Amino acid sequence: MSESTSMQSIGTRPVTVERAIPVSYDLGNLSVFDTNMIDSEIMSSTDEAKKEVYLQSLARDSAQLLVNQILALPVVTGGRTGGDVNHNDGVFVKLPDPTTQLPREKPIPVAKPLTKWEKFAKQKGITPKGRNTGNLVYDEAKGEWVKKWGYKGKNQEEPWLVEIDEKAANGDGEESGNKGKGTKKSKK
Amino acid sequence: MMRIVKPKNARSKRAMENRSPKAIENTKKALTVRGSTCGVLVQNAMTDIAAYKQPDIKKFQKRNEIHPFEDASSLEFFSQKNDASLIIFGSNSKKRPNNLTWLRTFNFQVLDMFELKILNYKTMSDFKKLTINVGMKPLISFVGPIFDSHPHFQMVKSMLLDFFRGEQISMLDLAGLQYIISVTASGDGNISVYSGDTSNLPSINFRVYKINTYKNKTQNKVPRVELEEIGPRFDFQLGRVREADPDMLKQAMRIPKELQPKTKKNVETDLLGDKVATIHVGKQDLMKLQTRKMKGLKKRRKDEFEDEGDDEIEDVIVSDEEQPKKRKRQIK
């Protein structure tokens, strides 16, 4: 490498790799398996530098093939769901499941036998009671979560439309003050 | 041997449940254990390898008098205590100098193991200092037909893949493609397994490179990949091998029901790649069939009888019970 290679000139180098036997990928594990023949002459030669250059070129080709495949995967923007601001940047690709089957480290879990209570509940048809879902409820009209009860709770909201009882009013209409049915009594 | 621990609080209960067998397993943890005669070279080698397995690796400091191929029970004990299913045992003897024994456990019992003797070794510190963030997933490449043909090399491939692949993730940040581990072995694989003489087997070249990408300004799709070696650099020679017990391997390779791909009944993909399905229509009650509204069943004029006779039967695909009924009408 006598001449210095600029960033631009490196970029112009080919991005495709020719291989006699097509390589197989396991993108879930970010792996590539190349079964093409290796030049045994170079490998068994005593010239270490030559061998390293050859090995590096093989590795570079594998890496290029793998990167090409990974960039062909569907891109997802918006970051991972982690809440962390830092994770929201960056381009993500959706990796497929790994294809190479590797042995497990522990046996498949055996379903635990039902306890006495569980058996009884199943037989009687007893299901767990729905737990308290808290104070918040989703208000479709507003498009946000509001409290069910308490300060500014939904159960206390005054009706937005109250009919004025003709008999009760003294003919002025709204100006007499809304003493309709739905309004809340003010505290004294 | 191990006493059953009963959890005394929620925290320990969660820890215990995390270690228990699960449908989707945790990332495999590893251990590096030193033999009684483990020298500095082997220790450094294990440290370098451990750098790419962080944080899922624990390095033991003390020396242990263990001979894995004779009795691996103490390694099995370490595996159970530390919840580690991958072990690298480093040793050094006159007969087997600079030896690394790689082993995997299934249910804390030895599944398979092999020896890799270090022929050449260049430490990470000998290369240019290029830091890789801890916990990054590596790209892994296996080059050479022997990894597909020779069963011992297939085991090496499986073990190295298991060791270095890291956490399983579904979303990959493209900035996380930082380095590649390239394992190469020459030879065409037509070497007899039973020759016994392991010195004829080709050496395994283990190289690690950092990935640099260069964008081409004209075509924006795929960047050019260039590599820089960051080490460590190993040339391994495969030694003794202990293959997995077939029953144990079968159990270890089982896929739990939850993870098996669910094939829908009646839906198939034919040779052209089209999705073909059988729709099962319920049984028709022919007595209740509304034949008055079917024009095709109407009585035709006598001239058209002979011509139509054959066509009727061919064109209209109906069940057998329908046809005799029709014929009776026409004859009238």
C-alpha cells in the first residue's frame, strides 16, 4: 500500500462479491457460512503476510455479503421501545429468527401439576376476580385519560347541555342562571 | 449434590425462576477455568476471548486440578453453581501444550467438548488499540467447506457460534455492526473421521476484524466494507473430541411447543409459491335446495333435448344425487 487511499476512492470499490457456490446466511445470528474452496497453496505457504492478506480478503468478502443482506432487511425507524431517549435515534432493521439450530442449555420446562386449589377452582369454574384497574379511564371524546372519581373526576363533570325548565325559569332564559337538573350544588 | 434452595423472599424467588428451565432461554453464560498447569499464554488467550463474550462470562482466578476428558464432574458442578453452560478450560502439559478445552453442558451435564491447541497466538494488545463497546453482537463468518462436511468441524462451528453470538435481538441498530469474527479452515473435508491421526486435520484460523464502511456517493444503497484487524489472532489445531450422546443431543435440540411454527391445516403453498387452501363447505341438504330458482334445471323444449343431454351432465358440476333427479325430469 504505497499510495494513500482516500475515503472517496475506497467508496468507489465494488460492493458486490462473486462466489462460485452461493453462501448461506443466518441473519438472526448475524452469520454467514461460506463453503467455497479455499486456496490451500496460500494457506500452507510459509509467507505469513501473504496468508494474512488472503484471510482478511476472505473475511472482507464475507462481511460485505452479510452487510448487503442485512441492509436488505425491512427498516424500522422510531427506535426500540425502551423509553430511553438515546435509543430513539438510529436506524433499526428487523432481524429474522435464527435459522441455525443450537442445543438448549436446559431441558424444556415440564408443566407443573395443578395445586389442590387450582384443581378445585377449575372444577367449580372459579375464575380470579378482576382486579381494581385504578382511577383512570380513557375518555374517547377528549382522547385522554381522566379520573373516574376525585378532583376533576369524570363522575363530577357537569352536563354540557341542560334543558331549561320553562316553568321554573322566569322568562329571561339563560340569564337567570342555570339551575337545571345536572348542575352541581356549590359549597356554602 | 446441590441442596434445593427454597426462596425466602420475592427477589430470590425471581432469581430462582430466572435460572429455571424456560421455553425461551437466557443468553448462555460462559466460564473460563484454569488448569493446574495453565501458563500465562493460555491465561491471556482466555482473557482475550472473554473480551468478546462480556458481560456473559465469568473468569475464575484459581487453578484447578481437572482433566476434562477423564472426569468432568467438577466442571459440571461449576456450571450448575454459576448457571453457565459454556466452559473454556485452559491447560498446558508436555503432551498437550497450550490447550483450550471448550465444552457445553445440557442440564448441567457435559453435552460435548473438544480441544483446541493454540499454535499461533497474537494478543489484542499487539494490534492497534481499537475499542469495541462491550456487549455488541458480532458478525460471524465460517469459511471453508470442511465446516459443512466433517462432523468434528461441524461441532466446532456450532460451539463457536453458540459462544460468540450473544443476546438474541429482533431489532438491530445498524451502528451496532462493529466487528466480525472470521473462522477459516482449509481442506476439502474429505478427511476420514476415523483416521485417528488428528495432526492431518487442517488448522482453524480465528481472526477478529473491526468493520469500517465507506459510502459511495453515486450509488447510495450499500456501502463498501473494509476491515482492520483488532485481534486476538489464533491458529488452532483440533485435538481430542467428545461427541454428544445422541439421546442427550436429541433432547437438547427439541423445540418447545410454543416456539414451533404453527402450520394452519388445509393451507398449503404449492410448487409455484401460491397459497392454496381447502374451504370446507358444510353438507348441503338437497331436500331444501331451491330448484325453482335455478334456470338451468328448467324443462326444455323437445327439439333441444338430444343436443343438450350430454352438455348438461358435463358443464354443471353437481353431486351425484342431483343428476338422476335431473334426468328424470328431462325424460318426462
